[in-house]
Amino acid sequence: MTATVNQTKLRCVVQAATLVAACSIASPVVSAADDLLERGRYLTYAGGCISCHTEDVEDAAPLAGGRALETPFGTFFSPNITPHRETGIGDWSEDGFLAALWQGISPEGEHYFPAFPYTSYTGVSRADGLAIRAYLLSLDPVSKVNREHDLSWYMSSRLAAGAWKAVNFEPRRFTPEAGRDEQWNRGAYLVRHLGHCGECHTPRGVTGVLDRGAEMAGGELGSEKIPNITPHASDGIGRWSTSDIEYFLDFGMLPGGDFAGSSMAEVIEDNTSKLTREDRLAIAAYLKSLPPLESAYD
Amino acid sequence: MQRKSITVFLTFAVSAVLSLQAFADTTPEDAKDYRAAIMTSLRGHIGAASMITRGLVENDGHLVSHAEGLAASAKELDRLFPAGSDVGESESLPLIWEEPEAFAAAIKKLQDATAEFVTAAKGGDAETIGAAFRNVGMSCRGCHDRYRESD
């Protein structure tokens, strides 16, 4: 199920990265690289990469792409992000990877459709982006050709993606907000950027752009209504305590002890349950700090 | 302790006999409502146990009662889904009856998890209790994700 790190390859990455000649390298270096990969793995789960880039079938190769994402503009199929040189991202440089993450541009200079949440990932730090890359490159390459998106005619060109981007997007790293504590800023970083919660929980305008003024006031995913998670007492999660939120993100328990299935179940399984408790509490602290809004949908 | 076990045993024995009689003319609606009632009891014990586990409410020995309540209700799950009880406002998905073995395995998971939670609650170690409680939650969710209609 979960992707396993090939230890031999890991050593080689270490070698390449540190220009150390022998394979039996000094342990502090190995542990620094191990830390990098471990952090990259953590961020790959926290960032949801693992969910969207893994096909929704039994025994699917992790991160080899192929998952369908249905949107009002057509169906997108996630690409292969294993280190396969021809079909994956094996040939991508650090800068190429960061350009994809931060600006939605492929190494060939093509614009990605915002189904890939680069509009959120643009806030991800350089260190985190590179840790994710290091982890992805440490995995076994899987040969799997990307499937073409199936889009409405007016979206069927990458130019449309470029035009959309020119109007709706400004690349920008996250900077901690002065006057807020470390926990809040960590939560903001996770919710707005790495975890890209707003991609589902924030409503969109007609062009599909997120309405940042209604952050977390609820959205729609296909036919599913995505809940308002602002602290609004009746429409949102205003009655949830911090530990209610933490428990929900950990294993899906609603306040009061129920366990309701939804598309969030998978997010909990693959992403939020894999976070540290501190990160879940940071998310809770951030969500509780948002202005309480009425739901964006009926 | 001995007396408690006997009481528990007798309670089960008596309710088993009663239930056998009751089931003779149980309608599908009754079966569905009974199932919902047991689910509500599970939810109540989970909610209460979670508050004690999180330290929001004093334990005072009550965690064991809730754990035992969970284990007792979990034991009943096997008989809560008779064929044809998918009626009215039921949230049970047809998959329950389409893959009975997988469903039985999912129930067994909860039964094992709740039994372990009872042991943990009696043991009193906070970390073990937390982990055991999480396991109970995971088995609830595992089943609901697959077999219960989502919102």
C-alpha cells in the first residue's frame, strides 16, 4: 500500500547529493539524508500528493498517476510522479520541480491546469519542496504513460490554462504573519498551502478561481457538498473544540462519537492521520481563528 | 469480580433468550430500528469514552463501563443485519449483503478492538488507552466508509 523507500537507491542519492565517494559513508551524512527523505515522505503525505497521484484501483502503483478528477471543466487524470525517466519525473531538475510546484509550469514550459493545486502549493517553502522531490526520487520508478485529460473544448488547450493563470494567479511563498504565534502560522501554512484544504472547502467563482474572501465556507466537488469549516456555530464547525478537530483529523470521529463516510475519509486515511499531533493541533488552531461565515452554498 | 462476570453472563443469557423470542415476529422495520438503536448506543459510549480519554471528564472508573458497553454492543452486531432489513431510512448499503464474509470480518475487527479497549481501560495506562481507543475509532470508520451511506 504505502510506498517503500529503496534503501540502496537512498544510499546512491546520498552519494550524488553529497559527492561522497564510498558507499560506506559516515553515519552523520546518512542520517541527514535519511532525515531529508523522512521529511519528504511526511510532506508527500501531508501535501496529499500520494492521494491524487495514485490511481483509485486496487494494487495501484503509488504515485504513478492515473486518478480521475472530475470538474465542471472536464476530467483530469493525474500524472506519474515516480522517478521514471520517460514517463515520470526522473529527469526533472530541482528548479524544474519547484517551477511546477510554485508556478504550475512543466519543465517543457507548458502551463498546468489548476486541477494541480499549484495555486496553493505556491506557498510551500523551498526546503519542503525539495524534500518532497528528494523523497519522490528515492522511490522505485514506475513505467506508466500519462493519460490525456478529457476536457471541454474551451479548456482543451494549454493556452487556456495559461490565460487563466495570467488573470487569476500570482506566485508567492508563505511568510509567517507577524502578531500570530508559531502554531497559528504552522496551521496557516498547512491549511492554505501544503494541505490545500481550500481547494475543496473554499467556494469557487465561475472561472474556477477560489474565493479567498470566503475561505473555508464550503465548496462543491462534483455532486458532493463540501462542508463549511469556518467557526460558524450552525453552518460551520463553531461548536467543535480544538480536540474535536484533532480527533476528527486523526481518525475521523465526529464530535459526539459518530463516524460519517465522505470524500474526507480518504483525506483522513492518506493525509491528516499521518500528521503529527502538533500539526493537527496547528490546523485546528488556524481553523478556529477564521472568521465565522455562513455556508457559501444552500 | 466473579459476581460481576456472572451478572454479565446472566444478562447476556436472558437477553439472548428474549431476543430469540422477539425475533420470531420481528418485522424488517423493527430490525432496522433495533440496529439504529444499538448504533446509537455505540456512538454514545464512544463519545463519552473519547471525552474521558482526552481528559475532559474525570474517569472515576467509568471508562471501563463505557468500554464494556462498546464491547457488549459490538458483540451484537453479527445479528443486526438480517437479510431484508434494508428498509425505510436505512443507511446500510447493499454491499453488506453482497459480501457477507468481508462484512463479518469488519465486524470482527470492531469486536477485537473493543475487547482490547476494555483491557486497556482496566489497565489504566493513558498511552495504551489512547491507542486502543484510536483503534476502536478506526474500526468504526473502516466499516462506515464501506458499508454506510455517506452524507
